[in-house]
Amino acid sequence: MHKAHLTATFTQDKKNYLLSYSSNDTKDSIALSLPNTQKIYLWEYEFPPFLESFLPEGYLYEIFKNLLTKEYGYIDDYLIFSLLADSIDSRVNFKSTHQSLKFDSIDLDEILNNDTDDTFSFLVDKFLTKNAIGGVQPKSIAIIKDKDKLNLKEVIVKTWGDEFANLAENEYFCLKACEYANIPIPKIHLSQNKNFLVVEKFIYKESEILGFEEVASLMNKGKNKKYSGSYEQIAKVIYPFLSDKKTSMINYYKTVVMNYLLKNGDAHLKNFGLLFRDDFSQIWLSPSYDIVSSVVYIFKDKPALNMFGKKVWYSKKELIEFGVKSCLLSKSEATRYYNECFEAKEQIKLDIKSYITTNPSFNKIGNRMVDILELDDTKTIKELDSELIRSWS
């Protein structure tokens, strides 16, 4: 919504937050969850979920915490958002009382070919007030020049801490597995020494910046409630918004299946979202993102959300039932799309095996991923556990 006029104001009053619209055009709505049909929105003691999606977490939050408590003597969400607001690249332009900064771009190849700790620290420092991104993993926004279109765009540079070895390669292969299953994914790049995964933001479409909203925000849930809910609820929440309902529900179903096959225990409410045109004329499921095989690090990890009232690793039978009951697929359709995902899993398993032969540093995590991918998808959780225990002990 790159318009010059003021659409709404967002203010803080003690522990309350107020968003008030100044226009009366529904096309000026800030987000899907904040339609301009209600003039005033009030949140008591809780930062608005849509705006919270721009707040840094984990690694980046600690950097802001150290910086701002020294500068201002305190830190809260409103202060962080105020500092980031002018630099947020999104469908909505934000303005705050804090002065905005100008950022020079950096060449993508420079990031990919120099993937060191020093480079990552440089990026965090250079683009600190550009880092309006969630997630606890160490990451940073970087601005690069699109060589094809000769314009600037943002990418997310991800690395990892000691407890999550080879996370960039893990996520790379998981997203590629989704791509094999014909699920849209962002454009991704694995750096030369495999220390970075560079993910191009998917909000850019030709000359337009698309709107994006996380499912957590659509459900009016902040980050503290991102593990509260179910995959059935996500389907119910997104369905009314979708323009091409069939295509998006198929992609949603396949994404859930891939999360189960890859054993990603962190597919929470903030890891699904909707994209939409500026005027809301088209709304669809966003590309899949933030998918990793978490069980290779946390052996007893479980799915982030409920399915059929439980957080367990369901097999083929239950996942097909989920497709029929929650994604409005026929049994033959759900079976076909499940099999498509299973074939993608088999293909990425071969890719990982081949990759390990020339990248021995990925041997431990890669072989654990292969073990997971080789599990029989009709077995019970106890049977799966016993197989992995034998393999990894």
C-alpha cells in the first residue's frame, strides 16, 4: 500500500495499544485481520499480532535488548517497532518519530562466497534496523540488487548456533523436497561453505509488493501462542480468504504432509501465511518456508500443532484422512497428493546421500535425515522410535 496519505495511526497508552483508521476505504485495510470496517482496534497488555510479526526474536532480540537498554534505559515492543518502522519493506509503509536510515545494497555473490562469522556480524550491524523479522534462529536482512530487474530487494541470511549443526543445509534440502512435491518455495541459495542459507523474500511480484500475513495473526495469536492450535484450525481459518481455494488447499495439504514426512516439529502458526494483492483482489497461500527436520536435533520432538487432537507423528492413513476432512479433498485426491509428497521424500533422500559423499561435514546430520526419510510411513511412533534409537546409538 505505497500511498502518500495517512491510512491509520498506531499508538501506545501504558500497556494498551490502539490502531485507529483515518480513511474510510476498505482497500486501505492494513491487513486481512484488520479490515477498515472497524475504525478502532484496541489491544490490552498485548502487542497486536500483525505488527508483532515484524518484531525480532531470539538472536536478534538480544542484540536490540543490549543496544536499547543502554540507549534508553528500557526496552519494550513498541520501542523496537518504532525504531524499525520506517525501514520495513512491505505492502504498508510505516512512519515513526524515529529518523529513518538509508541502506546501501550488497552484492549477493559477496554474501555467498564469504560466508564467515565476520560477514554475518557485518550484515547484522549494517542492516540492524532493517531486521523486522521473527524467528529465534540467527538471521539478518540484507539488501541486494536484482541483476535481472536492476532494482533492490531484501533477502534473509540465515545461519545457526552450536546446538543446531548444519542447519542451513538441513533447511535447504527440506525446502527442495517441498519443491519436488510441486509446492511453491522461496528462491534459496546455499553459500559456498554451507554456513548461510539465503532466502529471497517472496513479497516481491513484478513492480508490486504483496501483502503477507501469518496465520497466527489471522487467528489473533501472538508469538507466545504460536504452538496453540491445530492444523485443522489453520485450514478453517485460511479457507474463507482464498481466491483459488482448490490450489491453495492442495498446497496447504502437501505442506503439512511434507512437515510430517520430514519430521519438522516446528511447523507452528507463524510458519504458515497468506499473500495478497494490494487491493485484496487475489489471496493465496504463501510459499512454504522455515521447514527443517527438527528430529535430527531433538530426538523426541513432536509436531508443533495438534492433528486429530494430538501432537503425534501420524502415518499415511491419518494424513490422507486429514486431507479429506480438513482440506476438502476426495480420498483419491488426498492419496495422490500424499504419494506425490512421498516420491519427493524419496528423491531428496537420494540427493542427500549423494551430497554427503562430497561434503563429509554434513555426514552426521545428513545420515540422520536419511534415517528419517527411510522410515516406513505405516509404522507406529513406538516402532519409529526404536528404529532411530538403534540407528543413532
